[in-house]
Amino acid sequence: MPPGCLELELTESALIEDIEHTASMLRELKRLGVRLAVDDFGTGYSGLACLRRFPIDVLKLDRSFLLPADDNATTVDFVKAFVDMAHALGMAVVAEGVETPEALDFLRAARCDQAQGYYLARPMPLAALRGVIMQA
């Protein structure tokens, strides 16, 4: 399989365990052509300065950020800022946990690159996935 077909997902906490070693290892994987994603970004303790040290292709926005916001900012404003920040760093954004058409609509408005969740498809066996792909 060509390395460009592989996307390795790491948790935010895995990135910050040993920053220098992790950054070196991820740069080597990028040189091989592997795409790198950070799963559930924003749920851990890393900062943006830390994030800039890694050659990340994709940030996965945790589903908790799709829930209604507090009084300080709307959910749409927060997600838009998250997407804009990722795009400014040359990263794509995948929103996890999309369960309603309204959530998908507001992710589109925020220019989110991709979405995944029960609204789009439920987990399924490989044979069922083949059937869905063949119909497309």
C-alpha cells in the first residue's frame, strides 16, 4: 500500500508525552508520505504552540464541541475559530459525532472539511460498506 493511503491517528496526550521524540518520529513518518491526524483535539492539555511543532495534516474535533455552548460564545463561533486556526496552520478538520442535519449544516457554514457520525453512517460490517460504496 502506498504510504499516502495511510492516515495515522494519534491522541493529543500521545503527542505531548515526549515532545522532542514525538516530533522527530512524526517528521520521519511525513517524509515517508504518511498522513497524520490528531484525534479528539482540544480535550487534552496541549497548547497551540505545541501543536505547531508537529507535521500534522488533520485535526479531529471532538464531538463535545458540537454541544450547545455557554454564555461566552456560540458553538458556531467556536467551531469556526477552530476551523480557521487549523486552516491557518495548513491542517484539515474532521468533526466527530455528527448526529443531526443541523449539526452538519453548521459545520458546512464553519467551513469544516469533513464530518463523521451517526447522521452520515452508522458503524457497519465490511460487506455492508462494500454495498454502500458500490451504490455510490
